[in-house]
Amino acid sequence: MTVGSQVKQCLASLKSIEANLNSLALKTEEKEASQIFHETCLKTRKVIQQMEARVGEIEFEEPQYKGF
């Protein structure tokens, strides 16, 4: 597995984690827990944005990784 595909796989995992955190934030009845899930979801979103930027850099530097 190439570095490019590993980064993209990591990005997909982060997006799944974000979705799960968001779901937990909405479903949890305890206010404090819901708030923690929401805050963690927002932090995960920032990491996702950084990873997406890195994927863009990888695809620019190595065009063969584009679209995988």
C-alpha cells in the first residue's frame, strides 16, 4: 500500500469517526456527554480539513494518486 493510499484511507476513517461522534452527540441524552461528543466532532473536522489539504498536495505532487 502506498503512502498516498494510506493517507486517503486514514481520511476515510476520520470521516467515519466524525459521523459517529455527530450521531452520538445527537442521540445522547446527557447534556455534558453530548457537548463533549460535539466538541470532539468539531476537532475531528479540523483534522479532516488538514488531511484533505495534504491529499491535495500529494495528488498535485504525484498525479498518479489522483482519484484513488
